[in-house]
Amino acid sequence: MTMPDAEPAPWQDRANVAARSVTGLFGRRLLFLPGTHLAAVQWPSKHLKNLLHPWHYWWQAHYVDCLVDAGRRELGNGATPAARFNGPHHPSAGRLASWLVTGIRLRNAFTFVNNYYDDMAWLALATHRLQSLAEETRQPGRRRNARVRKTLTLQFDSASTDDLGGGTFWSKTRDFKNTPATAPVALYYARTGQRAKAQRLVDWLNAVLFDEARGLYVDGARLSPAGEVLVEKTLYTYNQGPVLGALLELGGDANLARAAALVDAVAKRLTVPGQRILRCDGTGDGGLFTGILCRYLALAAVDARLPESARNTAKELVTATAEAFWAGRRPAGRAVSATAGSVLFSIHAAQPADTTYPPGAVVELSTQLQAWMALEAAAAIRKSDE
């Protein structure tokens, strides 16, 4: 059954519940090695050793990002043991994120390089944020994070070519350039001081993959055997998020105007009919999509350079979606691997977890990270309002 609240919990407390639930149910050491951490891809899990699981590099990258969110809240509360999301006798969120980056490298055959440039872009963004957190909290791992940045920047430079007029290749087959790779790479460039590169990628997205009629960015483009550019016009929620982030990071009148319009288009076309709740895209990789969009809508919600109407729309979308995830949660149950007080979130924000994950169902990590991201986004907006 779902878990109605006697009193509404602060968003920060809700985000902590999500953090404890995901780390408690899915998190474990890699091959029992100290100083490592990885998440199982499903719960309950039949495998104790992560090497036996399917390897989802980019799910782990978003797990790093979620832990950094929790770490930033810990920092805002004084960065003391008492401020830790999981209690004073557990490692801080930042320390756990650092162990996770180590686990990713070991599990990925002792390298951060992957066949997919979008996967690497998500890890680059997460470790860049982790680097900032480590610097502010004077935690170890900064030298390692810098190596990640150097290694992955070389990958992005090689994938961002003039083929098809610009953009970033999706994979090392180098036959398709798309929003999922180009947008997070553009955001990464913008955040690491390579603004000209970032703007060129954004300009390519605007010219090739922006759908004027719908006001949103479509999937990607490839060359036909005849040499024509073929655009794949599928719309995904998560593609809009890093584009929005890159537009905000770069700033300037044109980019900010596009950002405001993008928020409005998301509200009109990517929500549950008749509600302000963002649509969700199922399980597997799609289980991450709406959480990613929430992460970047939260940035728009607190950006004073945007019109008030756009900020309010972004805030409403994030808050309503996070509220729906929270209202629809259910207890994880009494399984041996369940941490006391752990909860499970629905696949779809607009439906309760009892419906999408009834007792006995196998739960995917991606969907739980998605809800955690939404709750962290709502907590960040609330913190900005204080």
C-alpha cells in the first residue's frame, strides 16, 4: 500500500528517504572490495557480485549525480556527521560518490572510456560536480576527478566533428549524431570554460534538431547512402534537460530566450494530460528520463535571468512531479535486503507504486534514481526559496 503522510515532510527529508532507500537496497561494494561502491541494476538482486550484473555505465553516472545532490545538502547543513543523509555512523554522500567513481572504473575494465559518448558525458558532468563538492569539503579524490575530466574531454573532442555540419557522435561507430550526446557534451564544455565549443554544439542543435512546430529538440541525425541528412524526429523528455542546462550555463539574450521557450514547450507537450506532472517513459533506460529533465528544470526555476512565468512553470513541473512520486511511494517490505524504512517509487509519477511495482515485482535501479532526482530537484528549489 502507499504511504500517506500525517504531515507533509520537508523536501530535504523526502530526498533523504530516497537516498537511504536507493543506497540501502541497491548499493554494495564491488566484489566486496573496500573503498568501492556500485549499485545493483535491480532489487531484489540474485547476484552478490556486481560483475555478474548487466553493466549500465550511465545509470551509475546518474547515481553519482544523485549522491552529489545529497552531498550538497549535507554541506548546506554544516557537513557534520549529524548532517549525513544516512546518519552519523555512515560515510558522507560525497565519500560514497567517490567510492562509486572508483567502482565504475574498476567495473568498466579499469577505464572511464566507454563506447557511447553520451554515457561518458553524464559521468563527466557528475564527476565535475563531485570535484566542486570535494574542494568545498576538503575531501580526497580531487586528483582522480581531474584525471577523469582530462580523459573524457579528449573523447568529446574526438567526437565533436564537422561531419553533418557539427554536433557530437553518439557512439564510436560514428554514424549518428544526436541530442543525447551533443547536449550533455555542450553543457560539460560550458561548465569547464570551453564556451566557444559549447556554443557551436548548441547552435548545431538549434539548426538541425530543433523542431520549430513543437518547440522541442528531437532525437538525432544521420547521413543517408545518398549523402542526405536524415533527421529522426522522436521526442524524449530527457533530451530537453541538458539542452536547457547548456542554454542557461552559456547565458546571453538568445540562449535565455530559448531556455524560457523550452520550459513552456515542455509544459505543453511533455506532461500527463490535464496535469502539471511530467510524463515518464517506462523502465530500462527510459526509467531515468524524467528525473534528468527535473534536474535541469530545477536550474531554470531558480534562475533570476529568466522571466518569472518561466521560472514558475519550471517550479510547478518539478514540484508536482516530485509530489506525485512521493505520494505514490510504498514500503519496500520485509525482504532480507530491505533497509528499515526503505521505500519504493513508481515507474510513472502519475501512478502509485502499488500499481507499477506490486509486491514481489523486480524493481529497476533507473526508476528509483529517477524519483530520487525529482525529489532532489524539488529540495533544491525549496532551498533557494528560503
